[in-house]
Amino acid sequence: MTQNALMEVPGSLAGASRPPRTAEVARNTAETRIHVKLNLDGSGHSRLSTGIGFFDHMLDQIARHGLIDLDIEAEGDLHIDGHHTVEDVGITLGQAVLKAVGDKKGIRRYGHAYVPLDEALSRVVIDLSGRPGLTMNIPFTSGSIGGFDTQLTHEFFQGFVNHAGVTLHIDNLKGDNAHHQAETVFKAFARALRSALEYDLRALDAIPSTKGSL
């Protein structure tokens, strides 16, 4: 294949000859039992069962808009509240992404996305840096959405960044409807993650860091 022909190949196809970026992780504690299986180069298929309907809806956004095949089964102490379940899903998903992405050779590393939904608009910026860090500003207009405590959005993303080793900036820029606020955040996260995971056609054999490792 010539260099010009190579440049015509989408970034998502550049890694076609590489090992599949898949992972399966289980996390079992006295509070929760979580099982996550994913394919970072999938088609957006999901099978989700956390016992929290709205949370499943948000995880589906990650799969569909991130083009990640995602299976999550979670059993938790929902008779108390959703905190442990949501946080532990974030932790386990982060572990699975870290395992699946491997040495990060050839990826873009950085990704960002703006996503609107009616009056709501959110921006997410991600760096697959190896360094966990979360900055999040979502002024939710309601404390709950369909039984989902909106405070748990932070717990999910904090668990994810701590165990995926990523730097993540989340800002809901506008929004009056809490459902719309949350949905734009999760969709923007999915799009930003998808962009960061794509292969860079100009640097397929390079680790995207001056350090030589991430």
C-alpha cells in the first residue's frame, strides 16, 4: 500500500491488522458484583444490567457513541442506594479500558467533543495520559433523574479515571433539564473517548508521548 493510499484509510481501520482491543474484568466485593466485557473497536452493541434504569441508558450512550461493544452485569446493594453500584461500575469499566488499550502505540491519545441536546450543551476533553485526574462541572437542575442520584455522576467518572489512568475534563455549558444535561455529558464522553482511542495514521508505530511510554 502506498503512503497516499494509507492516508485514505480511516483511523478506525488502521489497526485492523493489530490484535483486537478487548478485555474482560470482574470485581466482587461485599457490596457489589460487577462483570464488564468490552471491545474498543466494536460497533456500539451493548448488553447492560445494573438495576438502575437511567444508568443503563447512560452506559448505552457510551457504547453507541463510542463504538464500543459493551457488556456490563452488576448486582449491588440497591436496597441502600445506588452509590456502590455506580462507583464500582466506573472502577471496573476503567480497569477494562486500561487493559484493552494496551501500550497505546499508534493512538491519538487526546480527544474532545461538544454535544448538544435541545437546550443543553456539554464539552468533554480526555487525555489517555496514564495520570488519573478529573475536573467536572455539571450544575444539575435536579437531584435525581428517574431514581438516579445525579451526584453519582461524579462517582462514576471518578472511579473510571482512577482506574483507566486518564485525565478528564467535563463541563456542562448549558442546560435546564437534568436528563438532557446528563445525556449530553455521557454522549460527549463517548465521542471524546472514541477520538482518543482512534489510530493516528501518521504515527502508527509511535507512543504519543515524548517520554516514550504512557
